[in-house]
Amino acid sequence: MPKQNPIRGRGSSDNPANRFSGEYVDYDLDEETGQKPSPDTELFKDHTQTILSKNQSPDIPFTYGLNPYRGCEHGCIYCYARPTHEFLDFSAGKDFESKIVVKYDAAKKLRKRFQSKSWEPQTILMSGVTDPYQPVERKLRITRACLMVFEEFRNPVSVITKNYLVTRDIDLLKKLAEHQAVHVTLSITSLDRELARVMEPRTSQPGRRLQAIEELSKAGIPVGVNVAPIIPGLTDHECVNILEASREAGAEYAGYTIIRLPYGVKDLFSDWLEHHFPERKDKVLNRIRSIREGDLNNSEFGKRFHGEGVFADQIRSLFRIHTERLGFNRARINLNTEGFRPGKGSQLNLF
């Protein structure tokens, strides 16, 4: 069988078996090109009844999250959310980035939730699993429709994205910012355009993400950067450069996470390294194991984001020193729930 080559524009070149069903029918390999065919993006309607997912994790400072999409076209090969697609009877590989489940009525359900007498205003995380500004959002505008509801009720929202498309909604974000009801975080993994192109194929290029930080900051919208995920042996040397470039662009706060590879993501990532960086593969995987107690993933609360061990401590110290030097995180950004307008949506619906 010929060697399988990467698919341009996709993070994963394979569709591994679903861990629940144990089997999966995949596309045949083209013997001439050494590639499987690049799948077109397919959209599926989501039928879940609730729009807000409740967080049970003690190391995440939000009770509720809102994800307008399940699956993500960005195709980041390292994405920890890939295995969530297996609950839909899809694969964590190409399916995750090409079979997108859409919550078409997300804004309607969100408005109904805010109108409920039981709703207590609190910050909602928009993202957390998949990116609310992935490419399909340009056409469907579901994230924008949800932000319109947040602005109607002035319920605070925290947005995390890797896409410059977030700047399209500066008008709404600016209104929320006037009531201390929003902050936006841009995730940047690398400043290397070529690395980003093969690692995060359908995200905005790093320079565009920095531009988004600059435009949001100039509009008066609190904005920060996630150096995430840090990949030991591949991107860890860029941490300081990312922090400096983000601060110069206007980022006020900064955080980081270290790569985690749950379930089948570890095999997808290992294969990706073999395709693109075979000479670094062993170094990268061994570095990850050194901060994950000998494994490629550790899901334990309190350890999963930053890891532990000597190398993890070095990253922690480096990050602390340079965020202090650059003036990050000097003031805690607390979002305000006092401006919440419980009757606003119901009044609008009378017309």
C-alpha cells in the first residue's frame, strides 16, 4: 500500500475508528497521489433541547458554556475536543473538521433561557469546545445572532477564538464592553505561518489574530491572548515572542495551556508529526510524556492544563516572569451582571 500523504487544507489525513463502535468505514487511498480525498464540509442540524452546557469541571471558572457548532472546520490537529464527535457516531479525525453539527436556533433558545424566571445572570463562555468563529460562521452568522441576544439582555459573555472574523462583530462587542459585559481572548499557538498552515489549516494566520487583538483593543473591548496550546519541542520556544507581539498589539491579559492528547487525538497527532516533522517526532512526544506522568494525556483536574514536572515548571516560571515584565494581568477583569435586563427580550417580542 502506498504511503498516505497529508491532505492540503485539512488537519487530519485519516478517519480512525470510533472508540464506541470499534469500527468505521473510511475512504480509499488514491495509489497515485498517496492521499485520501479531501472531504467537503457537510452541515447537520443539531436537535438538542438546551443551548447552555453546564460545566462540572472545578478547574474551569465558568458554570455555563455556549457552543453554536459541534465539530470545527479549523482542523487543528491537536484539538482536545475531537473525541466529542464520537458521541455523534462520527470519527475524531476528518469527520470532526468536515461534518459540522449546527445549532441553527441557538439565539432563539438563548433568548428563551434569559427570559426564564429561574435564570440568574452570570458570565457565559462562548467556546470552550469548538470555535464560535470557525469558517462556516461567516455564512450562517449564528454566533452573531447569539451576541445580539447577549447585548439585548446585557448578560456578560467571554469569547475565545482563533479567527479574525471576531472583528466583524465589534459593533456588538463594543456595546457589551460599555457595560463591562464582555472580554475576548485570541488563542495563538505559533507565529510561524508555515507551521500554522499545516497545524491549524483553516484558522486565521497568526498575523491576522494579532491584528484582531489590535482592532478589539482600539475599540475599547477588553482583549487577551492564550498561548495555547504550548507544544513542547515544537512551539515552546515561541512563548516569549507571542507574549511580546500580543502585548504590543494591545492584549491586557495572558494565559496558557500545554497540549493534551485524549483518546484518539494522540494517534492523530503522532501521525501528523510523522508526516510533517519526522525528525522531531520522538523529541516532542517524549517531552509531552515528561509533563504527563509518562503518558500523552492526563485528564486529572488541576494538572491537565499546565502539566507537572521539571519541564512544566520551567514553562510556568518563564510565563510568570515575562507576563510580569510585559505588564499583563495587572488588573483582574471582572464582568458585570448588574446591567442585566430581564424584561428586555420579552418586550422586544411584543412587536
